[in-house]
Amino acid sequence: MPGKHYLFTPGPTPLPPEVREVLARPAIHPRGPDFLPPYERVLGRLKEVFRTEHDVLLFSSSGTGAFESAVANLTEPGEHALVVSSGHFGERWAAMATRYGADVDHLRYAWGETPDPDEVRARAAGAAVVYVVHSETSTGVVSDVQALGAADKDAGALVVVDAISSVGAVPCETDAWGLDVVVCGSQKALMTPPGLGFASVSPAALAKARETTTPRFYFDWERTHQAQAKLDAPFTLAVPLVLGLDVALGLLLREGLDAAFERHVRLGRATRGGIKAMGLELASPDEDRSAVVTAVHAPDELDVSAFLLDLHERLGVQLIGGQGEWSGKVFRIGHLGWFDILDITTALTAVEDGLAAAGVEIERGVAIPAALGAYDVARV
Amino acid sequence: MPGKHYLFTPGPTPLPPEVREVLARPAIHPRGPDFLPPYERVLGRLKEVFRTEHDVLLFSSSGTGAFESAVANLTEPGEHALVVSSGHFGERWAAMATRYGADVDHLRYAWGETPDPDEVRARAAGAAVVYVVHSETSTGVVSDVQALGAADKDAGALVVVDAISSVGAVPCETDAWGLDVVVCGSQKALMTPPGLGFASVSPAALAKARETTTPRFYFDWERTHQAQAKLDAPFTLAVPLVLGLDVALGLLLREGLDAAFERHVRLGRATRGGIKAMGLELASPDEDRSAVVTAVHAPDELDVSAFLLDLHERLGVQLIGGQGEWSGKVFRIGHLGWFDILDITTALTAVEDGLAAAGVEIERGVAIPAALGAYDVARV
């Protein structure tokens, strides 16, 4: 039979069939009457999901592009910026801000550590902008962005949050927590293919952007802000992705954000419960907030690449290894977006089978009951 | 019955069903084994279609984003650049290069004029980079980019070509004509939804980019060049669009580039033949090279917006009006990409009916025979 495929990566994530269906629709024009109703809905639904009353600017780009919009619009060369990193993506933002000429103070935690709000508060003094990561997809750490944001505001800085894999999966209260810029991508908890990036922008951030002189055009906030105010876009939008996002956001809001957050917490518990039951060691924190992706220390004797390839070839299962300095040392199981408990038990079953095939000694037959127990089906 | 829809805009263009079908496939990971074969094919097919042996860099962005990659990578602030414009997009590139700090000489032709290679040669002296438009989608003018490129090379400049709506529709011999950078977008003659942009980059252009200091990250050529060399991408690609592009480029190459160019020439002749037969006046040049989009002067008594809305509401036909200074003064019929002669006769039929409904005096019943005659079916 043709192989079945199972995608358990922390982005791109699986697509609901309702989303896939609209991707295949005949082409429509992004400035024509057929596109405007879904586009208007998307802009409104993004605000609901970001929990903001301000603009959520939409870019046809990856999440990194949307993050670059923050750096390009907020950086005045030579100005002091603090970048807080504890993994691959935080380090990317430090490199990016440096490339844009910011005077970067890089508060660099070890991979897998969780940034400490008090330390961030002390370092944020004098910074015009502080960049923090909410969900560090490379490690599974979800930081306390409410506390980090408060620390930055105490210091008088604008706070920019990489929430690329957190919005829709874990709480991110843009306005209530005073987060000036929250960046997200379509292909994570928002259940849409990659190709769209978002940045919510506070009035203070937009005002700052009007003063900075760093060159930008495609990612210029003011241009997109003004266009969206007229239900237009400055550049041709990736139409099918916007239509898919409309459907996906509708599904998410129908479930309810709080219900989705609760589901992600329980999927995280289930994944960690299964992994620990096998006798494996977690690389990501064993806490409820870590509800996006679980990173697992690879046993010493395991060749991670061969293990992942075996799972793909024999079972059609796609997991992913580590990035950067965690390359070859961990494998990761995503549980964000269109995931339910049976996805988790399938992923754990594949992990158990793949490790056994690789000759790794693990506890057999205990992961699934542990996962189901941790998910706590009875309490639904 | 649910309305049928007919898209006759110069991008986004209609999607072949083979392309639409792959857009709806279940999600796959862009670094997994399922994605690499189509990705490798796409990178190879882009080189064939661009007629280059060098890299065609792929960005998840609109065509403007890919064009910005040229400006961001080639601009050293204060260096002299020549921008040749004769319509909306050329003017956009002048604004963009200015925003990036180039010392811009803007050789500005009136909308609808065709740039003169001798004039460009004279003005190009001393410019580090010359920006020219191959197909000016706003007016229908297709310039003689071979001659313009030669003029720029004579002056010792790098030549950057906006070929967003020309690659795949009219000849663009990147290497043979010495074009350093050729920029295209997915949603024009390449029959794929919007959301991907491309820039072919000559070794000289790449070498220049390694020296410039203008900040960029997402659109940095070297980063994408190095990733593509390893069949990777620096940022998450818009997976469904790449899969669609693979299929679309396969269709184009199976037809054959020369056959596609010939088809576009004949579709342009047919469109102009029908328009002229009705007694309307062309705004775009009445020449074979103008094979991408036909701009038509709106009769004085016509409200273009109301006319376009009427066509959409009564007949499901989507044409488009003018941009910028041609807003309200022209309407445009695209004939690039997945178009055949019956699309043209349908578009002309709609135009005739819509003008009649608007009370415009035109010749009735002559456009279709004129179009068929101009297309010259007998010579196929």
C-alpha cells in the first residue's frame, strides 16, 4: 500500500482537512471581492488569537521574516538592545539585531535553561528594545513571558516576543501583559502551511518605527499598517495561505483559546509521561508550561539521524532531531496545533519501536498507559 | 447555480488543476526526505526556466520581496544607481533603492513608454547598479531587456531585471544576455499561487553582495546561496507553494519554453485584435513583445470600477483596473501563464457585454472573429 505519513514535528504541523481543502481552490485575486471577506475575517481573528486590540500585521514570509520586521523597524543603529537567548532561535535574534547595527547585549542562557525575570530586569536597564523568546522551539522551553515582559517594561524598554510557536498553544496575552510586539508564524499552532508571518504592534512600537531610519520596504510596518487599515496589503499576499488561515483560526476559536491551551498542557504531560516511563531523560523542562514541543535526550548509544530515518522509512513517522549545539543529542516530538492524544500515543509507539530496533534498552509497554494516565482522560 | 469564476488578471493567474491538487496534500516537513526530491527539482527547473547556470535563489515572499533582496544585497549607501521606470513597478524600485540609501538617478519615462537602450546607456555611466523592468505589469510594456542589459554592461554596471511577470511568458535569457540578477514571482507565468519570489544571481552580483554592508537577514543572498548548495533553506519554506511550483514548472517545461513564448505572443495578438475590433484604444503597445498583459484605455464615459464590479457580479469575471496614475483610466486583461485562446475570447466577450451594459458605444460581434483571426488558428 502507499505509505501513510505521520508528522510529529514542531512546525510545520499537520493540517486539518478543512484547511487543506481551501488551499486547493481556484485562484482568486487578492484585491477582488472574493478575497476581501476572508481577509477581513483573518485580520480580526488574528487580533482575537493574539489577544490584542492593536494591529496584527501580516507578511507573506516565514516567522523569521516577521521577526525581522521588528528588528528592522525598531533598530536605530548604535542604540542599546538586550537579546535574551536560551536556544537556537534566541541566538538567531541576537545575530539579526547585531546585523542591523544595534548595540546588542546578549544575555545568553545555556540551551534548555529558562530565562530568569529578575536577571532580565537588571540587564534591561538602558535598552531601547528587549527581545525575548516565549516558546524556544529548539529546546521546548516556554518562558514566563508575562514576567519577562513586566521586567522589560519596568526598565522602560519596548518588548519584542518571539511567540512563533506559542500563539494558539500557550497563553500569550499581548495587551494585558504589555507586550509591544508579538511575532508568530502560520505553520505552528495556527495549523496553516508555512509562508505567513505575523507581528502584533503596539502604538508605542509603531511610533518608534516611524522614527527609525534603518532601511526596509517589504517588512516596513507603517506601509503594512496603512494598507491593512484600508483592507488592502502593500504586496501580493499568499492567497491560499490566507484562506487556509481563515479556516484554521475559525477552528481554533470554535474550540476556544482556553480549551486549546488546556489541551496543549495535557498533550505535553502525556508526552513527557510516556517518555519518562520508557526510562528516557527529558531535555525540555518537566513542567506544564512546556506544552509545545518535548525534547528528549538521545541515549548515548543512539545514532539520532539513523533513528529518525528508520522511523520515516519503516513507519512513515516524521520526528525531528536537535538544532545547533543540540544536533545529534536530542530528538523532538511536537505537540502543537492539530494534535490529539492519539497522535501522542502513536508518536510514543513509534519512538519505542524505533529505539528497540536500534538496540537501545528501554522499558517496553509502559509508555502508552503512562501517557494516557498523564493526559488524564477521565477528567475530560 | 453557484457562480463560475473566471480570473483574467495579470497575476495572480489561474492555477492548473495539477498544481491545485498538490497544494492540498497533507503537510510534510521541509527538511524531511519527502520534500527534498521536489525541492531539488524546483531548484533545477528554475535554472532551466531562467536560462541560467547560476543559482536561482528562492524566497518565501512576494516578487517585491525578491526584488528587495537585490536592492538590499547590492546597495552600498551613497553609491550611484540608475533606476529606469515607465510605470508603477519601476517607480516602486526607485523608491526602494532610495530608501536603501543609494544615490539614485531615476530615468523616468511616461507610463506606457518603452525605455530607449541608447538613453539608458548614456545615463548608466558611473552607476554601480542599473535596475530595469522587463515586463511592466501596470502598463503592458515589455522592454527590450537584451538591449537594455547590453547598454548597462557597456557602462560597467550590474544589471538587475524585474522579470516578475515575464519569466516563462516572454524570452528572458539570463546568462546569454548578461543579466546579473533576474527577479520573478510565482503567481505570474509560473502558474503557482503568490508567496514565492526568485532571484537569479550572477557570480559578479554575489561577489558584490559579499562586500556591501546594508543590513539584511531574511533576504541575504549569501545565506540562501549557501543553504541551497546543501539542498537546504535558511528559513522554513512555504512548502505547498514549492510543491505546486514543481508541478507548474514541469508543465511549462513539458510544453517547452519556446512554445510557451509563441503561445503568449499569439494570445497577445488575439487580445489586441479583439480590443481594436471593438473600436477601443490600446494603452499598451501594439507589438508582439507585449505578450503579457493588455491595457485598454477606458472610454471617457466609462466608470471603470463600476464596470469591473458589474463583470464580477453578473458574469464571475475578474479583470483589473489601472494602478497609480492609470487608476480609473485603463482596464487590463492578463494573458500570461495558464491561458489559452478560449480564455481570451471569454474575456473579450465579457468586456463587450460589460461595455454594452454600461452604455458605451462599441462595435458588436466583431471582437471574437478578430481575436481568432489574430491568433491565427490555421497556422498551429
